[in-house]
Amino acid sequence: MAFTVITVLAGCGADADKSSDSASQAAESVSIGFSQLGAESDWRSSNSMSMRSTFTRDKGYDLIFEDGQQKQSNQITAIRSFIQQGVDYIVLAPVTQDGWDSVLGEAKEAGIPVIIVDRMVEVSDDSLFSCWVGSDFHLEGLKACEWLRQYTTAQGIAPSDLHIVDIQGTIGSSAQIGRTAGLEEYAARYGWDLREETTGDFTQAKGREVMAQMLVTYNNINVVYCENDNEALGAIEAIEAAGKHAGGDIRNGDILVLSFDGVNETALEYCMDGTIACIVECNPLHGPRVENIIKTLESGGTPDKLEYVNEDIFTSHKAVRFLDIDGESYPVKILSNGENSEPEVISDNNDASVKTAEGEGDLVYEPDSLGALAMEYSIEDLLTVYAVNMIEDGKYSDYQGDIGEIIEAYKNVDLNGDGKSDKIYRSGKGYEFEFSDGTGFKTGDYSASPNEGEIIEFIDMNEDNVDEILIAHYTFGTGGPGIWDTAMYSYVDGNWKTFPIIDRDGKVYSFELIEYISERTGKPYEDGSVRFASVSIDEAGNGIDLLVDFGHKDGPSQVYDYEDCVLFSNYDPDFSNYTLLSHGTDEIINTWPLDISGESVSISAQDQYAVNLFMSNFSEQGFGDYCGWNADKLAHFAMEWMKANKLTELDCSHGVYAMTHSDINRIVQKYFNTNLEESDFYSLGNNNDYYGSLDKFDGETYYCEPVADGEMYRNNRFSIVSGMQKINTDHGDTFRLDFSVYGLDTDLYDEKGIGKEQYSLNAEMAVSKANENILYQAYEGMAIVDRSPDGSFSLRYYRIYNE
Ligand code: AHR
């Protein structure tokens, strides 16, 4: 899998002024002595790089970098030399917590502010340092343990059957102290069998060595808690050398590996394929944070004394979605390499076959590390951190020809996986891709202002051995940097196809994204109404990761409010679930529908009524308002409801269709990520038979929908299933369900009171009402229901918009 990110800055006009600027900056540069503790891990290298790339001469800094080689004595010597040199600031990444009082006292006496970064110091007087920025290591430990607790509980493993060894970090470092404490607390609270704690010094070699030893000493280890990724890699080597398997299936002899950091690429790949069960992120990108502190101090301000960084939890297992720790809820980020579409059980007591692997469509919204970073960084910081290999101030702007000649990473790149090199040319203002087999494509022209450029990424997202190529056009303009004119190119059926994402006028080409933007802003979407801060292929190659800025975009007082969205998260091999919306016309231009059709399956008018009835009832209860559901989501919910109730066995004996509160919440949680309390049901409508109610039968609380009524009260929209086909696939049955969403004009509803009768329409009747102009057809949709041989199924939605 090739994965490259390159930024080509077009234009070079900005350069001319730069040399005189840097001369004046050098005169007034800020000198910083940075005592880094060592180079023991990938985390550390990344942290050093973040500091070096932030404090550059260009930006007016003079950075003196000293590597302490894991020895506190070396760090003390370095600090003394910084004092002697009279630096403006001392930045210390301390190897251990204790033993800093006297040298920091000397810095204080010399009047040099000290900023502590990453690990903490334990000093008698906290005025010895100005401030600290880093991770909450104790919380990191608690997150790993809470994940383990929930994961193993879901598998029915007794706490006393967890036989755990801890490969600790450097003893006395706050990273070790916090993470070890988290584990010890959980072990004591839940009765886990914590067999041994031994240091691995945060290194791969030591991790391997101590794990090998512990595997000899204990024959029942089933969990190894590695206090960083490098130790985890070493531990995995030892596990494999001992003929054992690292993975999440403890019951069948796996050793479950937990880790921290999420920086090393192999560790992340292991996390995606399940070799490492869970990684709690430890974020190393402190350079820009320290810079902000220095800017605050320079301007006479007082930075926060302690600044904790937000961090994610990564896993490929879907069983645990949220971690609740001390009253806070932390979302778990599920990584996937596209191979593991592990089905998720959403109902475990009613019907063992009720499983689904898919959610609401092809767009998911979840804050991820990039989103979290955006809250902390300025957009400029983000771009300099993430726009890798920025090519020196656009000096290749006028270059025409093979980019591989001047940018190493493009040289001899094999994009189509045939072992031969392909070429990327800069041609005019665009790019030409020429593949070894003679195929290729040319992009349109990009605007080539001095402050603009492109980021090009490629990764084989659909694993057909040909990379998908993303070209994102950036500007670093006065209103702040942003992206537009961005598309993905994919090799589909022997041709290169373009999948536009945002065009040069800032129009968005994904309906899902547009819908999300209007939901998020509460206003109809208008082109250019929000900005896009960055776009990239997400780490797992599953989708296109867009960072959307919903903030105000004027001038320096810009307020940023970012959210991270992933497009195509459930991509198909040919991206056919990419719904492309045309702007400016009502015409449908899209890749819809999936080109599948099969044997018709008859669907009775009765079933059509049933779907519509349920849908209408939910709508009437105001569920739509409450959860922000659309008509098709309601249809989805209705189908799930019917399935959970085993449609044919509906209990109508009380004049209602009933479902337990906990079953409803399973479904609501799954599709709408919310929960309904009993009081929510009451507040949605009057608690009587007419509107639905909560009732107790046999000691269980049921939510009951009346069999009658069910007008389109709230949104005047409803879906009608119009047909069903059975598609033969080699893995099992696939059904295609077509539905249409109809709307009812509110004036007509009010005037004639015709709403109440619509709930019981079947497709034919709906069409005739539409012909009479009583209803209008809002859009059509299709649901794909995939049934696997094991009885599990997935359900996905696709829509055509013709409004
Ligand atoms: O202090 C942070 C820790 O130090 C990281 O988790 C580890 O990898 C590093 O060496």
C-alpha cells in the first residue's frame, strides 16, 4: 500500500520580501534552550521533530537542542549551559519527576522562564517553572483499563481470569507513574490478577527482553499492558517467538496487547488488524503549544500553569464505543483497514440474528485526533504540521515536467501496483498522471497564486492494487488558509474517474456533507457558507477526512469551530455509494444507483402499510425533532423496530405495538447515538393511547405505539417501500429495497386535514396521491440489506435527490 503526502506550493511571489524579513528577524530572534530527555521511542523522535520544525530561524527563533540521552545529569548540565548562554527561555522535557529543585532554582535566579513539556517535575516550589504542557498520563492509564474492562466484560470473561503483566516505562517518569497507577487501581478495584510489573524503559529491545522472560516465568499471561508502542512491538516479537499469538481472542489463547502513544506506524497497523487490541493516544506534537506559551509570555501575558492535551483511544474492535471515567465520557475511535468488517451485535436478548455492520450511510461524524488538534492549534499550525514536505516557499511553481525529478517521494512511484514506475507531471497549471500501462489522466488547471498549492496523497483505499489519488488545492490567504478545488481520482472499470469533493467556487459535491452542514449550522446550506480547513485520506485509508470550519471567517478575530467528517467511510470497491450532487440545476448527476438488480420479491401491501404506519407513529411522537431524524432514518428505525419485534409476532392484544425501553435504546443508540429516558417518551407526546405510552406488562416497561392513527404530524414526510429484489451473491443473500419519500404540503394538511389518512398508503396509492398533487415525491432511496451465511446482516442507505 503506497501512501505519500506531498505539498507543492505553487507560485513564488511571496519569496522576494522574505530575505530582508529574515535578516531583521535574526537580529531580534528569541533564543530557546531545549533539553530533550533522549531518543528512546518513536514518540520522542516525533516530539523532537515537532519542536525543531516549530522553532525555526525563519520564524525568528534560535533553538539550542540538547539530547540528555536518558540521563538526568546530562539534562542538568544542559540547563546550566543554557543559563550561562543567557537564553530567553528554557524548555525542559524531564526524564524523571524528581531532583530538579536546585537547577530550576538557578534558572529562576537568572530570571529565565522555564517551560516544562511532556512529563512533569515534582518540585517543592512551583514558581520554579512558568508552566507545563503535556498529557494526563494517569487518565491515559485509566482509559486503557476501562477499555479492557468493558471489552472483556462484553466477552463474558471474569475479572479474576485476566492475568496481566505490565511492561512499565522509565521508572520515575510521570508517564510511567501515571500509567502504572491507572492499572494498579483497576486491578485492585476489579480483582484482576496483576502478575508482574517490570520496566521496559520505553524501548522495543527491552520490551522484547522482559516479555520473553515473563512468558517463561508465567504460563497463563493473557494480557500485556505495554506503557508505550515501542515496548508493545518488542512484546509482540517475544509472544510470536514463544509460538503464541497476539490478539483480542483471549478465550482461544490470544495474548491481548494494550499500548500507549499511537505514533509508530507499525503499531497503528497492528491496531488496525487487531494484533494490538487498543492504543491510548499520547500526543507528541508539543512544538506549537510551547510556541503559543512563549508568544503569550513575550506579550506580557500569563499562560495557564498546567495545560492538558486531549487524546484519543484507538482500536479495531467495535464492542466498546464510549469510556465513562469519573463522570466524563470519552469516545473510542474505531480504526479499520477495510478487511475487518466485524459485525456488531445490537440486540442480544431478543433475536440473535439481529446484527448490523453498517450505520446510517456513507458519512460519519466523529471528532478524531485531527479535530481535537484543531481546537488547540491555529490553522496555520495545522497546515504546517500536516501539510508535510512543504516545498520551500513555492519555488517549483513554474516547473513543468516530471515532479519526481525534483521531489524525491514522487520518483519512481508505483501507483498502479504493477511493479513499474508511474509518472506525475506538472503540466500547465495542473498535473498529468501517466501510468506504466499507458493509462492516465490529466487534472484541470489550478489557480497558481503565489500563496497557493496542492497536496497530493495516494493510497489504495479499495485494495484493488491501484492507488486512489487525492489532489487538494490549498491557499494560505488573508482570510486564513483553506482548501477548495479538491477531487479524488479512482480507477473504476478500466477508466480513471473523477470524484469531485469541493470545486473551485467552494461548492460541496457530497449530499451527505451538505446535509450535515445544514444540520450543524441550523441553516440551509449555501455554497461557500463554511470553510474547509483541510482534507486528506484518513489514516486507515477508509475515507476522505475533511476538517470543516464552521466559524466566522473575517479577519484576525476569526473564531474557529472545527469538526471532522469522513466521506466514503463505507466505500465500495467502485465508490458507487458516493452520491454526487449537481449544483445549480435540479438534475440528478450521480453514480447512483448501484448497478444491481435481481429477482423481484413480492412485498405485500400489508407490509408496506406496516412500514408506513410505524414511520408515521414515530414521526408523530416527535422522534424526528428529538433526534434530528429524517424520513429515511425513521424508515430505518421502523424496519429495525419491526425486526426486533419479529414483525409477524407483533403483540396487538392491547391495541398497541409494544417494545421494551431497553430494545428501543439499543436501536436508538446504534443509529442515532442517543438514549431516551422514560421521561423523554412522555415529553414527546401525551401519555395516552392516542399518542403512544409507556406501560408495564409482566414487570417489563414497554413503549407502546397505537395501531391506529399515525398522521404525518411533525415533518409531513414519510417513506413507502415500493419494491424488493433478491440479488444473488456468492457470500449470501442480498436484498435491495426501494423506497420513496413523499411529502405533504403543510397548507394542504392544515386546510383539508388530510394528513391522518396518509399513514396507511401503499406505493400505488401514494403515486396516485402524488398525481393528484396532494403529495409530492421528495426523493427516492434504496436500502441494501446484506445477509451473510452466519445469519448476520447489514443495512445501508443510498438516496437520489431530486428536490
Ligand atoms: O513521556 C511520554 C512517553 O515517553 C511516551 O509515551 C513514550 O513513548 C516516550 O518515550
